[in-house]
Amino acid sequence: MAKKRVTKKAGAPAKRKVNKSKAIRDFKAANADAGPKEIAAALGKQKIKVSAAFVSSVLSTSKKKQETSRRVGRPRKAKKRAPSASFTVTELMQAKKLAEEVGSLEKAKAALDALAKLA
């Protein structure tokens, strides 16, 4: 069933919606030692209807948000990437032949490092 449209009377002041959660947090900031029942009663005097259970829920949620915003984890490790040089199959075969002629891959690397120092 569709809702009926409510028409406003001309000249009637618009009702302001009260952010109850903000009112609870503001009251708690002003009165740090106030409990949920005290906060609900004080806001009730200001014509803001809230229950003690709702006050507890809002305070615990805001507390959790504060804890998560302060939490700092370890920085992520940078991924190790292989050198971006691309070799052809024939070049790789020549490198393998060089390693076999010298005797081992370590000796081939050492020979190439020595060659790089000479150049």
C-alpha cells in the first residue's frame, strides 16, 4: 500500500531532526563520568528521547571507531620483481653454453662481473 503524501501547512515551521548519536557523544564529552542511564535521563530533559541501551550502543560503537583509527599495522613488503631484461632463446642457450664451458653458473657469473669491471 502506498504512503499518503503529507502536505505542510503554509507558515508552519519545519521540524529539525536531532542527531541523537551526536547529542550522546557531545554529552559524554562534556560529562566523561556519566553512565548510560544518566545520559538518557539528561537528554530526555532536553526532549531527546533515547534509551540507556541505545546510549550504550552508540558509545561502544564510537569507542571501536577510535580504536581502529589509531591502529597502525606493519607496512607492506615491497614485492621483489625479476629484472625487466628480456632475453631471446638463443641468448639463453649461449649463456647456458658459457656456464657449461666455465664449469658452473657461479663461475660464469664471476667471469661476467670481472668483465663488467674491465669495461
